[in-house]
Amino acid sequence: MSNILAVIPARGGSKGLPNKNILPLAGHPLIAYSIEAALQSKTITRTIVSTDSEKIAEVARRYGAEVPFIRPAEFAQDMSTDFEVFAHVIQWLKDNENYVPEIIVQLRPTSPARSVSIIDECILKLQQSDADSLRIVTPSPITPYKMWRVSDDGNSMQPLLPSEGIEEPYNQPRQRLPKTYWQIGFLDVIKTSTILNGSMSGSKMIPYVVPNEYAVDIDDLDSFVKAAKVIESSDEYVHFSSK
């Protein structure tokens, strides 16, 4: 069996909603949904939470995840990147356990509406390709061909995107414009070699398209309420047997 590592990054210092990763969502801490998704996967072989918070670490362990280290503060700042966090995970595991997975799956706690079967399908899709990574996307609710860049002085604007073969796409019906897709936080599947080469995506990425209802991202208290309704609306999403 291949070594497939799920990494759940969970910073404790959210300014917008403090401790959001362990706030209750439909009876369980938010982070528990990502942990349970990884544990229910048939292909993920190990589940780690990378956090700078002892409180988050305690909850993560209680729900079955490993927390082999507390993330250094330098990788838990407002402007810290995914690459810094994941490069640290890989280096720590290599240095301390001589463990290097084949593939890393990023499960963001703020996107709790997940189907375990889709996680496994995405891992298999990347394994069977020569791509560097896979990202979940969903059809864009708004076309970027009708978006604009406005000058700093507010006196002029330019279209965000041109469209080859379509004159003035911002004046065209949406149906005539190219289809576009929006990446969501459901999951990223990345070959470890891609991160070791300095990127979270690599030069060749492949998509896995899901419906818009999977685009649940929690960043405030209202979104907790919306997410609970989405999760409780279908048996397809991760649910808990007992904890």
C-alpha cells in the first residue's frame, strides 16, 4: 500500500474568529470533520494535524489524529503560506521518523462538507496520472470575464481577463464566454516530490470538478450555521458514528 499522508493545517491564532477550528459544528468541533474524513478514507494511511495550539492538538488527538509536533510560531503567522507549513511537516517527519509519504492530501478544517468517496477518487486519479497535483474545483458562480481592475485613483479601469477570439467579452452574454472554475478548500492532493521541488502545485495540475454545494468555507459565525445545514442535508457528507 502506498503511503498517503493527510495533513490538516489548523492555526490557533485566527483574528476573525478565535479558536474557530475547535468551535462546535452540529455537535462536533470543526476540525473533527476533516479528521474523520481522513480516517474513513480507504486510501489515506496516516492523518496528522499541524497546529501551533495545544488546545487544538488536544481535540485533534481525541478524534483520532496524530499531533507529533507543535508547529513553530514562525510557520503560524497571518501571512504564513501553505508551502511553509507543508515543507515543515515533510522535513520534521523525515528528520525525526525517516518517513516520507508518496502523496500528501491537504484537508482544510474550514471546508467540512466532504464526501469520503471523492477523496479516494481524487487520490487514485493523481496516482494514475503524470501530474504534480490535483485540486478540487467547482463552476465559477460569476464569470471573471466580466471582472475589472480599477486604477488606484479610481479614474480608469481595465478588464481582468482577455478572451482569445471574443471581442469585448465583458459585453457578451455569459453563454458565449469560456467556462471557468473556482478552486475550493475541499482538498488538494499533491505528490510529495512536488513540495520538495518548492511548490504546492507543480507545473502540471489536474482538476476534479464538484457541484457548487461543496463550496462551504467557514470564516464567521453565520457560515457555521450554513455549514451545519449543508452537512445535515445529506448522508453523502462525513458523519460520526460515535465519539
